[in-house]
Amino acid sequence: MASTQSIVDFILEQIDDAGIVSAKKMFGEYGIYCNGKMVALVCDDQFFVKPTVAGKNFAASIAEGSPYPGAKPHLLIPGEKWDDRDWLVELLKH
């Protein structure tokens, strides 16, 4: 199932303070970029952030999941965290 543009737009708005953010459509899903580097994916209207050691420590209570079959685990950001703009920006800075 493809992700909706409105969800991608909302996430981009929420993480705007992390740097220069953008999204690129990829096979019906989206890669999320910050300062030219892919940092996350939106797949099936779910938000997956690439894990780093610092990011995993910061978001220790966040579960991991695979954005698509065969993908490495990513931090699966639950919908209730999407409204916490400061938290999302801090996560991406880690």
C-alpha cells in the first residue's frame, strides 16, 4: 500500500527545524532527507527513522520495525510521537 502525500507533508513540517528537509517518492513510498542525507522512510503511512547509536539511546522506548521486507530494522515512530515536533527534531539530530 502506498503512503499518502498528506502524511509525508505533515512529517516534513514537523521536522523542518532539523535542517533542510525533503522527501523523494520511491516505489509508492518516500525517502525522507535531512541536509541531503536519507534519514528516514515513510512506508505504508508509517514513519521509520534510520537507527544510530545516539538515536537509539535517545529513543530507548521506541520499538524497531522493518519498513519493507528484507530491510534492516528502523525506529518505528508511533503516531502519537508525530505531534511532538521538538522530540522528532532532537531524534533526527542524533
